Amino acid sequence: MIWNRKHLLDIESLSAEEIGLVLDTARAFKAVGERAIKKVPALRGKTVVNLFVEPSTRTRISFELAEQRLSADIINFTAEASSLKKGETLKDTARNLEALNADFIVIRHSASGAPHFLARFLSSSVINAGDGAHEHPTQALLDTFTIREHKGKIAGLNVTILGDILYSRVARSDIWALTKLGAKVTLCGPSTLVPRVFEQMGCRVSHNVDEAIREADIINLLRIQHERQRQTMFPSLGEYSSLFGLSKARLAQTKPDVLIMHPGPINRGVEIDSEVADCGRSVILQQVTNGLAVRMAVLFLVNGGKGPQELAGGPVIVSTVPA
Ligand code: CP
């Protein structure tokens, strides 16, 4: 399997083999991260712009660390301090970044399709770091990486995604990745946030949380995305929490080896009890750790890296693409 994509825009257009190649490459990069010298020259001489036009903690910081570990030159674009505030368009902003020889643009934007739009006219590689309610491909890659690391496989697992599915880009990317890799995906939450139309993506839809989590191997929780909701989708946070929150009592009814996942940021006491978030079955912080290796793998592959075979056995990675 050879990676031959210039951009990473979504999971929907990837094959199961391409997803597997990213996960295998990420596993090799995780091993690199355990060496005394964690930095490699794969992106030496390349410039990466982190164009975050929407807030982020985990994705922005792990992309930046991944770029540092790959020896890239890095520009962090801050929307609040930019000429976007003076009315410059996203297209003009991106073309100016390209005029400064940006090789890669990592973009987070509140508008669904913003990365695809840039990829239409830029010669730089574009990596989607989350676009509106559309997709968050590197989150799905780190989620599947974390599941595979713990369970040894994805195919055949019961994965329940619980919460605000309708407004979640993580849910869409996870659904694409998990179903392509053969998992059985159940979506659960209030009917206003989990409409039956999602069955068309190959998922089961349930509005009964106790039933949806009983046989789950993985419970992936999502917060309520108030920033994208245009109307009230349920009566109150307290009611949401009692009907759909993952409490200690609910966790006691699940499989003993169930994994608790959450992309963050978590809202303690709403979709997840604080004790559950911090319990031994929670891999929430391991997801963050794995995000670094996954983002290194993505940058490496879109730069022309061939795969994990290039990383085996040595401290130095040299991409086949000249710097
Ligand atoms: N999971 C995630 O995208 O978190 P951030 O918004 O903090 O990047």
C-alpha cells in the first residue's frame, strides 16, 4: 500500500487500506517518540502554517509538536491578530500564506468545506484539522489508533458513540473510519441530536442509553456542541445528564473491559461524571498522546513518505521527497 494523496481532507474518501497505512505509520512514529532522540528530519526545509480560525487546544498543540518533531519550520496563524479581522477573505489569506512558500496548511475552520475549498486552488498540501460539523479526520485516526492499540483490532467491535451526533464532526469522521474498518457502530442520544437519517451511514440508531452501552466494547462520548446549535435541542443540561450522561451507575452495567473515550474538551457532570472520566477504563488522555504520533504520520505521508517501512530500525527518517 502506497500513500499518494497530497491532502488529507476527510475520512470519507479514504479506503480502509489508506486508513490502515496511517495507523501503521503512526505506530512506528510512536516508537520513535520513545527513543532518546525524538526529533527526525523528515520535514526539514518545509514550512507548515497552522491556520486555526476556531479555538483548539489538543489539535493545535499536537500538530505543532508533531511539526517540531519532524523538523519543519512552523508559522502559527492567530485569527484574532490577523487581517481576517479587517475583512480579508479566507482565500486571500491562504494565497498570501502560499506566497510565503507554505508547503502545508493545517486548517481548522467553523465553515464545513473550508479545507476542500482551499485545496481547489492552492499548490500547498492542505490538512483538515476540523471543519464545522463536517469532518475531523485526524481525530478519527487517533481514535481508531487508540482502539486498535487496546483491543488489537477494529473489525467486529461494538462501538457506541453517545451524545450530540448531529453537530459533531468527530462523529462523522469516526463513523466513516470505524465502519470502513468493520466495527459495528451504534449512535445514541436524544432524538433531536441523533436523527434516524444516520442509519444511512451504516450505523444503528438508539435513543435508549442503557441498551446502547450494555454490549459496547467502546463508549465514545461527545459533548453538546452549543457553538453550532441554532436552537435548544433538549430541555436542560440537568435532564440531558440524567437521561444520557455516563454515570458510575451506568458504567457498572457495561462490559468489564469497555473503553471510555472522549475527543475533548470534556464537560464534567454533563455527558460524563468526573469519576468516570478519570477511572481506569478511561483512555481519554491516551487519545491525546496518540494524536501526536498520528499527526506526525499524516504530515510524513502527505510529504511523500512511503510508510512505516521507512522508519524501521534507525534514528533518522529521510523522506523520498527532497527537502
Ligand atoms: N478533540 C479536539 O479537536 O480538541 P480541540 O478542539 O481542543 O482541538
